[in-house]
Amino acid sequence: MLAGGCSLVGRTAEDENCVATIERMIAATIAQELGVDIAKVEATIRLLDEGNTVPFIARYRKEITGGLDDTQLRTLEGRLQYLRELEDRKKTILAAIEEQGALTDDLRALIAECDSKARLEDLYLPFKKRRKTKADKAREAGIGEALQEIVDKPDEDPEEIAQRYQTEGYEDVKAVLDGARAIVASDLSMNADLVGELRDELASNATAVVGVVEGKETEGAKYRDYFEFNQKVQDMPSHRVLAILRGEKEGILRLDLDGGDDAVYEAIAFEHAGYPHSAWLDNAVHRAWKTKLEVSAALDVRMRMSEKAEKDALAIFAVNLRDVLLAAPAGQKSVLGLDPGYRNGVKCATVDATGKVLNTTIVYPHQPQNQWNKALMELASIAAEHHVELLAIGNGTASRETEKLAREVADMIGKAGGKKPVPVVVSESGASVYSASDLAAKEFPDMDVSLRGAVSIARRLQDPLAELVKIDPKSIGVGQYQHDVNQTELAKTLDAVVEDAVNSVGVDLNSASAPLLNRVAGITPTLAKNIVSYRDEKGTFAARTDLLDVPRLGSKTFEQCAGFLRIRGGQNPLDGSAVHPEAYPVVEKIAIRSGVGVEELIGNTRILHKLNPADFATDTFGEPTIRDILSELDKPGRDPRPDFHTATFKEGVEKVSDLTPGMILEGTVTNVAAFGAFVDVGVHQDGLVHVSAMSHSFVSDPHDVVKNGDIVKVKVLDVDVLRNRISLTLRLDDEPGDEQSKDKKPRSGASSRGGDGHRDSAHGRRDRGGNSSRGNRNGSGRGRGRGGNNGGGSMADALRRAGFGK
């Protein structure tokens, strides 16, 4: 419970105690949610308020936070903002209600207890300024007294009561009773407790009933699996919700919510209103439910559906982006990047081990020019001249044909006695976006836009992270529903992932681009440019402390960024490690006690493994930090990313029609969703490994089995050439056509339309499970008398309490 009436703004001496109380309660709420000690949460909040970044706190303030990782810290940061906004909104609402003279102690207490913005707005709804309603006019005319008499005398004829309240504007019985019904609907819709309970009840019972808009069957063929579909809202996975909402937005699908028996909800309304039962009151409450309460509750359920789906999708996008950014780098090797194309040719760019562009050209090996031999000779000559070690082929149009060309180039060099370069297929997502960006124009002002993409493809093989930070995270292609979620939240989520990924790897201060430096903790775009300008003017940085000479880079920024920046071969060997400059005295102390110099200590596993972290812990640097220091000294500047490996696509398999069930292939995981993983097996169309085909044991999260960039072996289960779909399995002992084998138990709520076999055709992915049997539908798309919706104990109790069924 938070203290109503206190503010988190305008912190003066007078409200200092109030603010402190609110802050403690916010910290207590977050601590309970995260399952951590409140003192650690309070200390972490202070760090955030002091301007410390999440990567810095996660890495260098473990004693203070209790070891919270970057994901937990991001959650804490988000909840802190939400709860503070909630408290400020409470203050605004309390002031508005008090100004109306309507603020009671009970209402103040209810507002103070609010733990969500939705509940707070429900309480405020009766006091919001709005246009005069039918209910307001009826009250002004005294019809409220008529309603009260109808409630007090349920056995008396309402029409006889209404005759006594006829007045101007309500000259007949019908008008009076219509006014009374309007007041009933208004009173019920303004009852925050009732509205909240109805929303929760509908959310727990509702079934999404989806159909096709008449006449849109052909236009919306990709949504045909939803032309006759229903499933309980609570059981719907995020990708399905987003697909349905997209289809509805495009005018193809119609989505209705079936909450079951109306009597359940009307019983709840009676309970809150305290009405006795009579034919007239029963009818008035029924109308209130149908005209107001059901509409608002359904809108809330739809909003909950969307918000949950977006939250789940964002979480998946975040994991996928992190895996893409932290994919294995090929390292400092010369690369020839090939951006495939047919009519416009294959754009080629050669870069040296540092990423410097050495050569660009365009060859036309494919239709309509068909200059295969000419392209082969030219590329072989370039590769031999520049000692190319890797051939990076974009995975877009003409990728497999271009990969075949690259293999012939490699073979030609090998036969001539040279070292064969290795062809590698690379995701080209975002390459075209980068090519046309202002950043690319500044980096390559004299290079044709079409060739910049080839440079990006080559460089992202050398170091995915360093190259991909130049691209808007939304353009990297880590999810199928990025345009269907809140774009502000998407950008915020993905930016946080990029920041955490960059800081987990570390950045070479003397070679990093401005976009990469901008992702380092504490460094703004302006400071990133200043660092590059300083480096261009003064030469390479010899020490981390030289950063303090960069214009506008002060001590606080230095504290945040220094530990994540590396200087290879600098004045201080520790500058090439993740040890923070503030901890250098600790390293010197460790070296002295070990009887060696700092330089000798670095990488000296024999000495370091004998040391006890507790022997060097102080009030400032506790055991967690000392352990990190010793680990870093053992392997200074270590890259947390995996070793570089490549997938080998099967010869002769270049298109979907080349696949046959039972074929075992090697491929690369390109995307991981809640329902499975997509794998590129080299046929221009990713195949899907459903979550049920990932392991012989139950898999709750596909990310537990694979991640983006993994090289995997899969077996082809099914091929649908017409619909361009490929079903794969990681269980190589599975037999084609055996997708309903005994160890693939139907998931909860499996439908009578084939159990686990629903296909989400809207986005070419297989999605088995979770469909409920389709109920009868009337013209509005709602079902009636559906078993299971009124048999639950809580609903039956509600009916009995309200007097139904007696």
C-alpha cells in the first residue's frame, strides 16, 4: 500500500518524510516482485537516481545490488518508473477530486491503495469532467428518486411508481423508466470495484471467436487458418494474438469475444449494486451489461490480450537480438562480401582484416546476363590478389546460386595451389537500410549505394556486433511481428539489448566507430563523435585516462564507460582488460602480495588460482568484485562470444522442391519464437522446428534448446511446396509423417480439428496446440449455453448469491 496524497515531485523540506515513505513502499513492492532484499533494491534505486547506467551497475556494483544482472536491473528500472508515475498520477487525481469537494477519507484510502494505473483511472472515472449524459439529465429531473423507490419496493409495479415522477422532459411512464435505466447503467459503469471484477471475470472466461469478413476469403488467403477459429483467450500464445489482430486491422478477420453466460456477469453486478430481484431490475441490469459494461470489459480484455502478446513478443525479440549481436565473430580475416541479385548483378566488396575496403565490383553471373565464367574468373582473381579467407554471401534473392558461384571460386583457387576461402551464408537483414543511411553516406561518400550493402555483409561476418550497431535494431530482423507491437516500447527494449550486448563484449577504444562507441555505458552520440574526432586529431589513445581530455567527457562519464573500453598495447596492461580503473590499486595489491609485477600477474593462471578473494576484500571492493577481477586477470579482455563455425548446405538442395521427407541437413537457426525455431537449410525459405520436435523431453522455452546463429542438424518431416512450408525436427530418429507420435502429446486445449496440428498460415509458420472446440455462433459471433462457462464453482456461487437458479 502506498501513501496517497504524497508527491514525488517538488521535494521540499515539508514533504521530505512523505516522499521517503513513498520511496520505501515502492522499493518494498519491487523487492517483493523480484524476490530480493529490500535494502538491495533501495541501494540500486539510489545508484540509478545518481545517473549510473545499468551496464555499469551490473558489472561494477555487485556488492551494492546483491548481484542483480542486467535483465533484472532493466526490470527494476521499468517498474520504478511505472510506480513513480502512478504516485504522481495519484496526486493529480486527489487534487482534482478535492477541488470538486468530493474527496472522502474512504476514497482517499482507496486511491492510496491502488497498485495499477487501470484501477486508479476506474476510481477517478465518476469525477472526470465529461459531457452531460442521459443519466445526468435524469438525475437532475429527479428520476433517481423513482429508481430508488423501484429498488425499495421490488414487488410494486414500476409503471405505477413511474407515474408519480412524471415531469418536464419525462412526460410519460416510458420516459421515466428509460431515465431510470440510464441511471442504473451509469451507476454500475462508475462502480470501480464492479468494473474491475467484471473485467477479471471476462478475461478468465473469454474465448476469442475469429472468422473471415465476408468476401475477403481470396484476398486474405494467408489467414485462412483463422477463417473459423476459436480459443480461450488465456491460452492464446503471443504470435497467434498478433496474427489475428493484424488480420483484423487489414480488414480480413473478425474477432469477437465470447464470455459465456451473461447471467454470470449480471449476478456480479447485482451483488455490487445491492439490488433485489424483480423483473424490471433484472432487465435493467441486463441492459446495463449489454450496452455498457460488456463493451468496456471486452475492450479491456482486448487491451490485455494485446499488451500481453506485445510483452511476450518483445521478450522474444530481445533474446533473439541478443543472440544475433553476440553471434560468433570470424575475427580479423580478409573477406569478400557478396550481395546477391539477378538482373542487377551480384554486388561485391573486399575488406581486409581490419574491415578496410580494398575493392568493389559488380558481376552478372545469373539471368538474364548469365556471365557465369566471367564472374568466376573476376572473383577468383580478386580473392587471390587480396588473400581472401572468407566469402560472405547474403541470404537474400539468388543466395544459393551465388553460394554455388562462391564454392567454384574457392575450388578454382584451391586447384591453383592457393588456400581455399570458405563460403559462409550471412543474414543480410538491415544491409539495405544501412546502405541508404546517412551514416553509410558519411562512411562511404563516393561509393554507390548498392555496393555499401556488400561491405556491410563482409564486415558483419568479421564482427557482427560492431557492424550491426550501425543499423536500427528494428531492421535487423529478429521477429515476425515487429510492426505489430508498440514501436516506442520496441525501440526501448531493443536499444537496451544492444547496450547490454556491446558492454558485455567491450569496445576497442582506438578502432571503434562512433555508432559503436555510442552504445558504451554513459557515452552519448555527441561524446562518441568527440572521441573519434579527438582520436583522428591526436592519434590513438595511450591510456584510458586520456579520455578525460576529450571535450565534454567528465569524471562521471569516465566512471561509467572506462571499464568497457579496451586499449591494446597501451601504457597500462590493465587498460586492455575489463578491470575498472578504480580497482587498479586492488590489482597492484594482489601483485605485491603474489611477489610479481602486474604485467606478470596478468594471465598467470598458476598464481591466480591459488588466491583467495576474501583475502583482498574491503568495504569498497567486496568478494564478488574481487572474484571478477581475478577472473579477468586470468583471461584478460576475453570475448564472451562463441567460437566461429559455419553450416554446410547440402549440394543440389537449392529450393523447396529439392527437399524430400527424411532428408537430414545442416542449417543455421535464424529465429526463435515461443512455438519453435526457424532454420535456414539453404532453400530461400526457412523451415520450422516446432517446439514439440526439439527434444524427447518437454521443452517449455525453445531458447533452452537453441539460439539464433546455432548450427544444427535437422531432419525434414514434411514439405509443402505450394505453400512454401518446411517442417523440420531436431530429433533425427523421427520418421516423416509421424508428427503425432506418442511422445508428442497434444498440448493443453488441443482442438477437435486435429489436436496439435493447427497451422498459423498468416506468417508461414507451424503452430500446433491450444485450439478449443468451436462453439455455436449467432449473428453477432457469440456462442450461447456453452459447456464449461457456467459450471465453475465461483460462477455457480455468484449465481446463487444473486438469487439465480433458485
